[in-house]
Amino acid sequence: MADGSVYRSKTLPHDDEAEKAVLGAILLNSSALETAMEILQPDDFYHSGNGIIFRSFIDYAEENQAQTLDLVSIINFLKSRNSTDKSGGTLLERCGGVSYVSTLTDSVSNTASIAVHCQIVHNLAKRRRLILLSNEFISSSYDESRDVTEILLEASGKLSDLEDGEGESRSDRSAKPFLNQAIQLIKARMSGVKSDNLETGFDRLDIMTDGGFHPTDFIIIAARPSIGKTAFCTSIIQNMIQRDYKIVFYSLEMSGMQVIQRLLTGISKVPLKMIRNATFTSNRDQNFMHVINAASKLYDSHLFIYDIPNMKLSDIRATARRLKREEGIQAIFLDYIGLVDSGLPSTVARFEQVAHISRSLKALARDLKIPVVVLCQVSRDAEGDKNEPQLNNLRDSGAIEQDADMVMFLHRSRKIDENNLVNGMQPTKVIVAKQRNGETGEFKVGFKRETASFENILFDVPDEPNQGGQSFRKG
């Protein structure tokens, strides 16, 4: 059965009576259409004629909202519409004519089972798509010119679409469902319902992003080495898990132990060096007790850490999908994109590999409907105190800039100026250079060396003595 031919010789799963029962129930009671539309799409019907009729129900209801959908009105509607394919003729002729449409209500005594029949049709449609996808995967697997990892990634994405009820069957949706969702969201916010955005814990960043990181956003945090990308990332994670968000962190540069030590020092405010060297006087040492309390908070948190060096892109996608399905994770953090194994042949140029990784992570954010935050390095052109990083400084691939919904740069001098510290913290500029759906601008946060973490600075800090404070600019 390697070539899948045994499956091609069989009729694909379908249920003629269930399809007719759905259509007949709608003709008997037009309000049943709302129930059917929540479950089915026209492509879910095995017989194209039944799909045409179902699409006509939807179109008729949208155009004639004040009128009841019945047998006579839908026959006239089908008769008035010409087919758009090569077969020509009217839609009524394509779906079997008056004789077929008139029989749809014959075997339907009531509409109470409309949801059950819709689910039967939908489930059989998913089976058919799974069979067709399986045959496609088999054919791709025989094509030795294609990389097997690429095939697996493609298969994983298509299977995920099928599992989520998306893909081709959703490609013909009008703008109306999205408009309804937008209005419902506005009403919910007006009534005080909390948004789906994830607060970062950095006040100015949350203000600029209208409440934090948004679902489906692909977010880049970039800087030169030793400026604090990882520290800023773990500080955001620390803030999020204390808000009870469910987070997964792919730490490809630091070990899981190092990540935990960073989080312990950030939460407890005990110096990182003291935690690493265990320089506590006893179990009753106040600093030790702070660390134990921080550990208790971390133990109860919903944080998942993968510290596999050079982790494969396919593994990242697979584990993220599983954690979303089983644990309901709300955000992904990855440190950093340059250490991800694309799975592509080594002969493929590095910038093409990074572009492939970038596109895949962007797609993952959209598929899982959660923010994906990725760390990235910038080129040496942004080296030095005066050379602030810009979008064209993103390293390895311009695709990162193109794919990202938001790009943030961290910038400060590597030299510590004791006279310029604020509450013992070194001011660090956060430059929001791109935000697809919001403003760009800059603000400052404080880097605390003892805990290798960032905190809010409660007042504006000028770039230089006697200069103005922070500013925002519209993107």
C-alpha cells in the first residue's frame, strides 16, 4: 500500500442522507441555517450540487434578510444565478434541477437533529481531506529531490490546519464573520472584559503596544552581544509567569539551570552571583529565604523550558503545537534565531535558512494564535555607543524585518557610568523600530547588574545631561 493506490480505488467517505437531511432541515426551518453555518462550509459536502445549494442558502439569507428561506424562493434564486464554471447554465441545473431540490424535504420530519447531521457531514469531510492529504504526503515522500524535513514541516502544518478546522474549506469566507468578531470584541472591552493581550510588565512597552503582546504577533528583540537580549527576555518571562500566563521558553544558548537562576534572582532580587556561588550563611539567611520564596512561585508557575542546543525547527513547531493543545500555552519565547537548525541542506545559503525559519515561526504564531517572541543579533554596523541599531542591521536575513510584526532593539553603552545610574540601574534604551499595528518610538528601562534583569524606570531619563526625555513617534 506504499503508493496509496488502494485508497484511490475506493469511494471517499460520505453520507448522502445526512447531506440531504441538513439541506432539507434548512428548507423547513430557515433558522436552522445559523446552526449549520457554525459547523459547515460549502466544501464540506461530498456532492458538489449539495455544496452549491448550501452556498445559495447563505447568499440568499445575506441578500434577503427580511424574507423567509423556503423551497420556492431558493429554487427561483438558483434559477436566477448563472454558473461561473465552464459547464455554463444556471446553478439550479448544476445541482440537479427542480426535481432534486424538491425532494430534499421528503425525508425530514423535523429540524431538531440539524446539529447532529451537520457534524456527521463535517466529520466525513475531514476524513476525506485526511485521505487526500495522506496520498499527497506519500507522493512527496517518494520525491527524493525534496528534503525530508521540509516535507515533514509541510505535512505538520497542513495536518494542523485540518485539526483546527481551517485550510481550503475556510478560504471562501466573506468579511462578515470577522466584522462580527470585531464588533463583539469592542462590546466586550466596553463591558470590562479583559483583552487577550499579554502584559509584559514594562509599563511603557504595554502602553505602546495597547496592552502588551498580541496573539498571532511575531516579535523580534535584537541587540549587539552583551547588551542584554536574554536578560530582557527572561525579565518579560518573569513578569508574565507572575501574572499566571502559560509560557514556553526555547533556550538554545543558556542551559535550563541558567534560565532558572536568572528567574530566581529576578523574582527574589538576590544577586545572581550569590545564587550561583551559594554564599548564604545558613538556611535562615534572609536572602536564602527570598530565594526559596521565589522558587515556590516558579514551582507553581506554568513555565516550560527547552534547552536543547541547535534545536530543529521541526521539533520547535511540534512541541509548541502539542503544548498549545495539551497545556494551553499563551506565548513562545526563543533565544535565539541564529541557533535554530532549519533542517534544510547545508548547501542552502545561511540567509535562505534564516528566512525559512523566520517564515515558519511567523506561521506558527498565526496557527497557534499566540505571540512568538524571538531574539536576534544585529550586525557590527550598530556597534558603538552612538550607532543605534536600525532595521537593516538585523543579522543574517532581511526576511526577519519583513516577517516581523514588531521589532525592538536594545541599546546602551557597555561602559558603566556610575554617575548615570538610576536607583542603581543602568538606563537602557528600548527602540521600537517597527510595529505593524501600532506606534514606533523609544523609552528606557533599567538594567540591574546584580540580578542580570531589567526593571521599569519610574521617570524619564535623558540621553545626555541637560537634554530632553523620551519621545514617541508614530509608525
